[in-house]
Amino acid sequence: MQYTFPTTIYLVAAAAFSHPAWSEASSSDDAQRARFEHVDTNRDGSISRQEFRDMRNSRFGDFDVDESGSLSSEEFGVAVKGTPAHRFRGMAFRRADQDGDDVISQAEWESMPLRAFDRLDANENGALDHAEFQP
Ligand SMILES: [Ca+2]
Ligand SMILES: [Ca+2]
Ligand SMILES: [Ca+2]
């Protein structure tokens, strides 16, 4: 099953961008700039790997709708709804659930690979500029 793992986890990570909180983002430059500045917490004009990770980690609470401290398969399904990952949500869930207790803990969520960052970092300098950050 290894062959589908990277793509699936990337899709799951990318799903973090499609949360309704940002869904009103139009294609306007202002909306794009606002998204970028939301993630660029130290305002240095680039998004570091850590800033990207912090952004993704902060989404956990949004997806944990029953505030149980973990994501059920249903919550995970909602988190990836409307994204290509939804089709593979069962496998993606089992991959992320490292200890096999049928929920995704915050630690498990935060340990998922940052494949979305790696894909967006076109020049591989470990940071995303405005052109690279196009969620
Ligand atoms: Ca920054
Ligand atoms: Ca939950
Ligand atoms: Ca688990």
C-alpha cells in the first residue's frame, strides 16, 4: 500500500487549506495576501516550515467538532470533504491513526508529514514566498 501513501497524505494536508474559514477567499490579490499574512506570523514575507506546521496544527480544533480531543473517522471525513482526499479518506485515516485506536489524536495529526509544504516550495529553499503559497 506504500505507493498511495504520499499522495494521500499530501491531499489530507492540502485539505487543511479548504476549510470554510477561508472559503470566501476569492481570486483577488487582497484575499491571497490576507491568507499569506495569516500564516506568516512573524511578518518576514515568507512562510517557514514551522509557520506552515503551526497553521496546520491550529486547524485540529476546528475539525474536532465534539471537542473530544481527537478526530473520529466522521470528523476526519468532514475535514477532507470537498477535496480529492475524500475519496481516499478511509485509507488516509488508517495511515494517520498510528496507534490504531480508531481516532486521530492531536499528536498523530501533528506528526503527519508536511508534504503540502514540500510540494509548494518550488525552489526548495525551505520557505514559501507569495508566488509559491497558492492554496
Ligand atoms: Ca515568516
Ligand atoms: Ca472529536
Ligand atoms: Ca490514534
